[in-house]
Amino acid sequence: MNMSDSNNMIEPPVGKAMLGTSNIEPNALEKQLINSLDEDKVDDLSKCLFTLNNRRYGPIAGAYVVVCTEAGEQWCVGQLNADRAKPVILFENKVFSNPEDAQIEAQNLKLRRGESTPCRNH
């Protein structure tokens, strides 16, 4: 996470490694997704992502996903995010009419950014 990312997060108490929360409002696709999910399961997912990200909050480099945003009609590229309020960042400019094209874009995004699959040992 770079410094600009940390400016967008609510700071945890000093000396605590705890799951943070972004102070940036979710976009329309993110709100739609979060509102459709079970709150307890989202919390569990957030905790897992925080652990995967070496107990740091924010976007997880190399962890791109494809999310169905309209059943059978629309898929969006997203990035896993260790954040209690927004565990997936959805890119509103990366929406596709089929999952295959979205998957290709997710892979291309990872390559363009020079990121690898997350590894907890780094």
C-alpha cells in the first residue's frame, strides 16, 4: 500500500494491527454488491483478506476477481481489498457482457501492473 492509499483509510489506534475501513464512499456497483450479501459473511471475508494481506488493510496487489453484477448479463473486474466496509473494489470502467472477457481483462490488469498472486510470506 502506498502513501496515497493510507490517506484514504481511517487510521487504527497506534500499535494495533487491525482491519481498517476506507473513508471513500463505495461506488454504485460496490454498494449494489455489498447490499446483496450477508453482513456476517462479508465481515468474515474481510478478516480473511486482512490476514492474506499480512495484517494490513487496503487493496491486495495481484488479487483481481470477476464479479457478476447483473445475473447472467454483466460482469465486472474487481480487486480484493482488506477493508471491513468494502472487501472488493469494483472498477466501473471494466464492465463486460460475459465472464470470459472480464477474466481476460483481470489477467491483463495484473500483468500491466506487474503484480503476482498474493503470498503471505512476503
